[in-house]
Amino acid sequence: MNQSIDRPWDRIVHPRRRTAPSTTAADATANTVVAIGAILVLLLAAPGQAASVPDKAFLPLQVSTSPANGDLNPYGLAFVPPDIPSGGILKPGLMLISNFNDTMLQGRGSTIITIDPKNGDTGLFFQGTAPIGFTNALAIVHPGLVLAGSVFTTDGTAQTAGSGGLLVIDRKSHVVTTLGSDHLVDGPWGLAVNDEGATAQLFVSNVFNGTVTRLDVTLDKESISVRNALTIGSGYGFGPDSAAVVVGPSGLAYDAAHDTLFVASEMDDEIFALHGAGKTTTNLGTGNLIYQDAAHLHGPLGLIFAPNEDLLVANADPQVSQDQNEPSEIVEFTRSGHFVRQYSVDPNLGSAFALGTLGRDGTEVFAYVDDFLSTCTILDLAPGKTGMS
């Protein structure tokens, strides 16, 4: 995992330098509270309707994602499913957050933490040997296996960036295997899962070659077996970036009912749809372009479905695509490619990365990370209920 790999770029780029924030932590919290009205409109509105905000006022939880070793830059976010087997650290409804940075440099984070969205309590799920560089590729399948993507660096720059593969970690926080180049995994930057019980389909976006891979796997409590690996998408922009180390195809959201995989292409500032992603036996290329918006898309990274069936994407603001007037936006758009609304999670660039919801329909918890402050904001959409067992 610690060996550097030659990449198709020939210029040295520099790690993101954390400048003095334009706001204090208190200011950022105040900005979060101000944004709650916009979040409620976004999450509670039915398609084509205005939101009905509950009478009872409530504030979000804002929790530090930095563990005891000081890792920073939360990239991945996943909720533990309700049917997780008993035993081990994972409990139904807990959140996992993975870190990309150590205390100084990008691509050297080695930790995944737990957060209880009921009360904000945190814990350590996994700590490996640096450098790992956990990415936005983070998911949990029901046997209790955690899938976590790694893009590491030795010095925080793209010049030393390499793929650490997709780590498979059991519910007791032991690495059972790593899926790498033999399985067409090369810089896992985003991940979506079609969990079918004893089997699953893993969709992986690869930042080092601009492709999307589908892995057809068999699952049990202790292991994962790859039956087939296939490149189902290609042609997405990728390369080094002075703010983000690397950029390429990133967030993935899979609609099993329509067998469609939505792909956020960070460098292209575009969202694509791969129709037939779960059944295809051939490479579908980039798929169909469904959303292109230079005014609102700035390095789209995290991608999820909203409760109203629209799509939400988090702008990571890499150097190749920034707008100082629109920092760290979460953008809502329809599946047919129409802009709905956006809101900023932080006045600093490069803060919006991972998004998550607890459940698909009747969502009760919505969460997002602030990469600049290394925090996770958790919003209970149904006050008095947690939806967790």
C-alpha cells in the first residue's frame, strides 16, 4: 500500500494548505443553523411542493470527526444497516466516517470513526497503518463487512499518489482482504452497493483511470468473493489537482428499480447515468449526460438520492472548478437534469464532501460532513424519533 505508482501526469502539485478560516468555529455553527431552513425545504418537500416545516424548533448535532490521532478531512459517510449481525463494534443506525488526511498531509489518513446520530457520541471503528487515505468510497453490506476505498500519498501530493484498493473490514474491525488491480480497482474514489443478501454488486469509480467498475460478489459474515469484475463506464475526466490531490469520477448512486447508476464526474462538472449498469456485459462509456451546469456544479463529489427522489450532490471545489461566490454547495437537481436549489454548508471552499441518509424512503436522519472544520452535521428530520433499533 505504501509504494508510489507512476501516474499519467508530469507536473508536481502541492498539498492543500489549510489557510486561516474566514470564519471561526462559532461562526460556522451559526451559519449551519441559518442553513437549516434551506435544508428542511430541500429534504422535507415532496416533488414539486413546498416543505411543511414542523412547529417544534430543533437544531442539528455538529460532531467532530477527528479521532485521537488527529486525522482530518472526512471524506466518506455510511449508515450501518438495520439487519447487521450482532457482535462487534457496528450497531444498527450508527454512522461511519472515514478520514483522508492525517494531521498535516492529504492522502495519509488511517481512521474510520463511529458516530451515534442520536446523541453525537463518537468512537473508533478502525485504525490502520498510515498512509491509507480513506476516500468517499465507503459502504457497509448487511453481513457486517465495511468497504473502504484508499488513495494514499507519501508526501501529500499527486506525484506520490497511489491506489490502496478497496479494503474489506469485518464488523470487529479486522481487514479480511483488499480488492485491487486484479479486480479492476484503481484509485477507488466513490462507491455504490446493490446489496442482494448473499450476493451484491459493488460499483466503484476509479480516479486514476477515469472508469467505473462493477464487481459481482458473494458475501458471508467473514469474507467476500469476487465472481466477476467488469468495466462498465469509461471516458470520465481525471488527473492531478493542486487542491484535491486528484480528481476523477467520484460519487455514485444506484437506482436498483430502474437499474441505473448515476455518476458524478468531478473534473467534468457533469452528472451521467449508466442505464442497465447492473446487467450490462459491456462497457457503456460515459453513459447519458443528464446534468451539466457550470453555474452550480464545482467538482461534484458525494452523490445520494434525496427523500423526494431527486439527487443531491456535494461540490468539493477542486482547483480545476471553483467559484469564490458559491463555496461548498450541496446542489439538488432532478433525475431529468433540472436544477432545483442549492445551499452552502461552509463559507470556505472545499468543505462539502460526503452526504448520507438513514433509509431511502421516509428518511429520518440526514448528515453531511464539513471537510474544512472536520465535522459532521446531523439533522433529525423527525424530532423525537431516531428510526434506529
